[in-house]
Amino acid sequence: MFCYQCEQTAKGGCTKIGVCGKTDSTATLQDLLLHLTKGLAQVAVAARGQGIEDNEVNRFISEAVFSTLTNVNFDDARFVTLINKCVSLREGLKTKVSGVEFGGPAVMAPALDIPGLVAQGKAVGVESDPEPDPDIKSLKHTLTYGLKGVAAYMDHAAILGREDDELYAKFQGLLAATLATGLTLEQAVEAGLECGRINIRAMELLDDANTSAYGHPVPTEVKLGPTAGKAILVSGHDLKDLETLLKQTEGKGINVYTHGEMLPCHGYPELHKYPHLAGHYGTAWQNQKKEFAEFPGAILMTTNCIQDPKKYIDNIFTTGLVGWPGAVHVGNDDFTPVIERALAMPGFEADIDKGSVMTGFARNAVMSVADTVINAVKSGDIRHFFLVGGCDGAKPGRNYYTEFVEQAPADTVILTLACGKFRFFDKQLGDIGGIPRLLDVGQCNDAYSAVQIALALAKAFDCGVNDLPLSLVLSWYEQKAVAILLSLLALGIKNIKLGPSLPSFITPNVLNLLVENYNIAPITTPEADLAEILG
């Protein structure tokens, strides 16, 4: 295997076992599925050119690509199922297309057993890319990883009934383009920026899906300590799964808790209305082995990031695209096994007070007090805004973000989103004229909301986003962060600080290009970066 798609990759690339825990066979089957899905995308592009649109193919391509994102699926058997479905859909669609001669992954026949599939996967992995120019190869891999992030948001939106044929067309065109040879540097850069642009559309779709179904988030206090009684913990990102579980647990004496990036769900009125949505348990994904082992109830994993659950394998359930060998997988519409397990477990013996945090500061909530914010900036009460967020992780160096927020002056405001917030989400930073200094905008996809806030402020001050008293200090781990970074670049946003380390798939020349055009810089120390930003 060779994998370097996440921030924690070992020594420039995992070659024996992933730092995430995936085995050589799992990584290789992911490579094969991705390769075959690119072939399906080639056929879908050709079919669309002849006026043929197949929504089952559209949905599957998003699901297949999403399943290869870090910490989603570790179950080899499920990858075999996806590989076979991919080829079945491809061959079915090809019968509708005329006058096109396909090759490569559009005609590749999968082996009949796992050893054969693994052998095929080793021949089409990351290192098999025939591109001779390392910088073009770097940009093509950046595009591939960005598309994995876009696929996640497209899938979440589709689950709630929001799809866009034009978005599918552009996504599949870019996915097919990763197979192209002879790209120029300019073409490869433009493909990455186009990935960023379609990711904005995907996040917009998901934002519309979430807010239409559950209302716009409102500032909400969330209890951190448990309540006595039976318990279910919901982790991942999927709001619909949480809603379904809340409905199915009504009147059963079970308290439901959020974990990780499910924290912002408390801010949605149509989810918050359930009295047994009892609070939030735990922190970010990388701490789950300890936190889940101590949780006295059932655990539902709706999306990434799952880790090896062997110590609590009987208590954890996966759904959707998530999988782990030995963990019970349940459908999205019936969580009876999860509920039965929760009722069989002891639950929490007593109420425990661990304080609370606030969430729900998405764009509508922030812009409802826009006049107050603008006046505070004009009067000098607010000197600067920092967006400090992104992915959390276990790699050393992430304490930077805690220290940065702690050291940010009292006349600055911190906006945050995604699981990076757990480095400081419970800090008591006070307020500025009634405006909290720490504003949780939401999940990683709510970068769309943060961008809308920035654009609205730029309009109010009659300036560009880069001229605002706003700095982005981001952390990354997996491929959704790559998609969001490409979106920010597509919007022309500059002066981003990125850490804790830079992607292994970025070559020095590509990094220089990003520095020259966007002034992207790696984080250094909180003291030095604050001094540079604030002058």
C-alpha cells in the first residue's frame, strides 16, 4: 500500500498499515474502487454528452468516492460489494452510449476474489500514476483528495433530498480528468480551483438541506455532563440519522448524546426540540477510543471518523457508508438494534455537572446582530476576527490552536467550526458588548456559513474579504479540509495560515505557487503569528 491522503501520514506515506488503522488490503481495495469509479465517471460523462442522465449512477459515484475518505470504511467485504456494483452500473450505462470506445478503468474487469482484487488494486494505486511531472502529479492528487471531500458533502445533501445535475456533471468531469495525461500546470491548477468552486455549491446544497429540514441554527447552550439513565451516543456528521434516532427513542427512557462534530446539531430548532437530546459527550474523533470505552450505552457511528473499536465492539453500530469488521451495521431507517443494546446496558448512574458550551452561531444568528458587530468594529471595541478551525487530530503540534485562542487579545473574536474547535471549545473567553468572543459556526461543511458571514461583512464595509480585519488559522486532517481549502482559494482568499503540518502530496514547487499567489503560510508559534497578524 501507499497512502498519503491525510495529515497524519507516516514519513511521507503509509506503506504497511495506515496510521488511521486501515490494513494493506483495505487501502488497496480503496485504490481499486476509486480507479474503477473514475472509469464509471468517464462513461457517465460520455452518456451525458448524448443526453443520458442516470441518477443511480450519480448517487453511487458520490457514495463510492466518499467511502474512500479517511476513517469512513475499514470493512474489505463492503468494498468488494461497492466494486462489483460500480462495474455493474458501468456496464449497464455503456449499453446506452453509442459510438464511444472506452479503455482503462472504463473496461477493467474485477477479479473474482479478494486476493485478485488486491493484486489489481496494487497496480492502480497512487504510485502507479504515469504522470512524469511531479508538480502536475501533486496537483492531480490534490484534486483527487479535494473531490473526496466534495463527495462527502454531496452525499449528505442527497440524503436530505438536495441534488444538482450540474454539480454531478462537473464532479464527474473532474473525477475523469484525474486520469488525463499531458495536462499543463495551468490546467492542473484550474482543475483544483474548479474543485473548490463545485465544493462551494455542494456546501450550499447541504446548508439548504439542513436548514430547510431543521431550521436555521440559533445560539444554544449545550450541557456537557451526563444525565442519569440509559444512553445512546451519536458520532459522525449526519443530521438525518440523529433525527431518526430521536424519533425512534421517544418515550423509551433513553437519553441521546452527541459526540464530535454532532455538537452543532443542538443549535437546529427541529432537533433541539426533543427533550431527550440530553447534551454532548466527549471531544474530537481521535479521543474516541478512551471516551467510547467509558460510555455506558450504545454508540452509533453515522460517518467518519471511526477508529478501531475492539474494546467496545459489542456496543458500537455503524450506518450509512461507515464500516468496521465485526461491528454491527444497521440501516438508516431502523435503529432497533442500537436501542435494544442501550436498554441492556447500565447507562449513567447519576447526573454529573461538567458545565456547558454554546453552539449555533451560523450565518443567520451572526448576521442578525450585524449592526452591533459593525458598530463594535468601527468603534474599535472589536479589533480583529480570527477563524480558527478545521480538523483535529492526534499528531503533535495541535496545542498551537489552544494556545493561539488563549493568547488572542481581549478585543478579538474567535469564530470556529469543525472538530478543531475541541482544542478550545469550552474556554470561557467572555464577550465584547454582549457579543461572545467564541462563536461556534458549526460542522466542517458550515465553512459555507463562515464564508457568507465574511462576504456580508465585506459588503457592509465596502471592501474585499482580504481587506477585512479577519484572519484564517486552519488545521487539517482529512480530505474535506482539502476541499474547503480549495474553495477558499477559488474565492481568492489570501494569507491563510495552515497546520499543524503541510500535506505530503504537495511538492515544493506547488507550495511556492500557493505562497506566491495566495500567501499561504505554515503556522509557526502562537506568539509569532499573532504578532505578525495584528502588527
